[in-house]
Amino acid sequence: MKIRGTLFCTLILLCFSANYSNAVLPDPGTRSTTTYTAINSDYGPRNFTGQTLSNSNPHVGIDYRITTGNKAYAVEGGDVTGIKVGASDAMIVIGNWRYIHMEDSSTIVQGYAKGSIDNTDSDNPVPKANIVVFREIVDGSTITRKALSTQLFSDEIEYNVFDDPGGTLIAVSTTVSQGEWIFVTRGGSSGNHLHLDYNNGTRNPLRYVAHRDEKDPIIWPRYKYIDGNNQARNFEGDIIYNTGTNPVILQAGVDIRGDKDLNVTGIYVRAANSDTYTRINRWMYEPVTVQGAVNTVTGEDGTIYRKPTEGEIARAVEGGVYPLLDVVSFDFFKTRWDTLESESGKSRAPINSDAIWKDGYYWIKMEAIDITGHRSVKKEKKMLDNFRPYVKKVTVRKSQTQETYYKGEWLLNGEMLS
């Protein structure tokens, strides 16, 4: 392939106004806002057989099931801001969108690293950026369709590629239009899908890209205690309590396998005689800031745990996020609720009057919100019963004269009654 340079002068004024009020950009596999490509892996924590890379959890993009050799298209037009070739994560970057696992060494798509192009014309400079050439085979003949690159030198030079297989002199473009063909999926263990992410993975692409968005999340609440073998077990009935120094475990299983676009899960508690909920914890998939964890409002219970079975997830006592093995978008959230927190600052409340969470009925609310704002709420009423009743004060009087025969009162001395 050879490069030829031609000088030109032009003035281009571009005005962009991005308004991502909802998911309106076309699907990268179908170019449609009403028909969708299947999703292999969603945004957030994941757990799949053979998973070894800790730096891929949580997942910072969407993996679309576009198999080897098939095309993908730009969800949004813009400048080509990056091209990587010669690696399993070969990619093209359009604006803030990264399209990863691109084929770059086939008859259809060929990537050229910067400085590697055969350029025998001394008056034509070798480009200082990677180039990708796209071809099609029509009736047995190879036809060059386009060449894409980032800004090669300056706005004043137009580059032409003489593509030997296609036998065509074609201009190198540094911009693409929405819906334009810009990607072919590579093969191999890291291929067979398009990984699409936005703004280096800090935002879920499904916030902007049209996708199946028909179902509210389904929430499965569980209330657990920790047994003598350090295993979480379900409470039977509607009474819950700390077991010794072990807290109550609140667990929300969230099933959103239909739409695959979960974003937020929260657990809240309020006394039955109150109108105000207290947030126990809240998990937020977006944005990803730390590998191996999900953001939480408390800074706790964000660790991602990978367990091989649903039973092991059920018995786990650590607060955190537990994606179900080999199931996309079915995650379990656990937080430890210490119902023996003390109002006076003691390590644990010794009596009911010193407890922040006093014995009685509580509403426990679990909430799940998807990336486009669809919300599901599950509320259940539970009886908190940590403390045995005790006699605080006794007075014995003579019935006729009310003369006091005996008076006894138990006071809290440290953490003991005396």
C-alpha cells in the first residue's frame, strides 16, 4: 500500500449538540433503534466459566454477539480519535466510543501500523498514525471501500491510499457518519464479539444506545442470620435479630436478564411508626472507578465475589456483590445490618432503650433501577426482636395505706444491669 499527499485548503465549521436524555442511538449490529443485537456481557460485575482477568471485573462496556467476520456500525458519527492494530484488543475509536476486538489482518479489513506502509515516493511522507482499510469481495473481486485513520498531519493535507489488493486509489478519511461500517469482528478467544464502551468505560453504553428496555428489574429479598459455622441461613418467619455479635444479613437478588441494563440497587429500613427510611447501603454500577469492586454510598460491601453455585452465594456472609455464574444480569447484593448499634456509643447496645434499632416492626425496602430509570421496589414488614424483656422497677405497697414495703430498680452500669 502506498500513500500520496495532496495539499488543499478548506474551512469546516462543526457544531455538535449532544443530548442523551434517553437511549436513542442505533444498535451497532443492526443500525436500528427497534431491533437489537444479543448481549453476551453487560456493564458491571460478572462471573463466567474460565474467567481469569481480574482487570475485567467490573466489565466497563457491552459485549455484543457479533460473530467473527461480521460487521458493526458507528452508533454515532464523529472524528476517528484512535486506532490500535496488531493485538487481540485491536480497536477503532470514534469520538468517545471504543469498538474493541476488531479484525485487522484479513482480506476484508487490514490494519497498518504508523510508519509501516510501503511508500516508495520520496515526496510523500509516511503517515504518523495507524490506518485501517476496509474491503469487500464482489463477484470474486476485491474492492476497496474506504480507509480510516486519525488526523495524520494537519488539516491541510489530504492522504490517498493505493490499496494493492483492491487496486484502488482512495482518500483516507478521519471522520465517519452514524451508521457507517467501521468494524469487523476478529476471531480467537478474545474475539467473536464487539466490545463497545463509552468515555473509556466510565459510562454504560446502554444509557445512550437503543436496546431491549421492556422489563422492570425483578427483586428477590432474603433475610439471613449467621450460624455457628459462619454460614448465612434464612430466617424462618417474620422475626429477625442479631445472633450474638453477628449482624443481620440483608440480601437482594436482582434479575434483569431480559434487558441487561441494571444500574443501581439500594436497601433501606424504617420503623413502622416512622415515615423516614434510613439507607443501609446503595450500589451503583456507573461509573466504574475501582477494579474488583462496585461503588457504594457507604464505601463498604462493594467487593465483587465470584462463587461457583447459587448455594454458595446464599451461604456467603461477606457484604458485597455476587454475580451468578454464567448468567448475564442476575446479581446478588448483601449488606450487614448491625441491629445492635448503640445510641450511647457502646460496642453494642446492652438493652433495648440504648439501641438505635429498637425492637419492633420495621419496613425493609429493596430497590433496583435500570440505566434508563425504570424502577422496581419490594417492601416487606419484619419484626426486630433482639432483647428479652426484663423488670426495670418494682415497688410493693400496702393496699390500704400505700405504705412502701419494698422498692427495687435496676440501672445500667456499663453494659450490665445492677
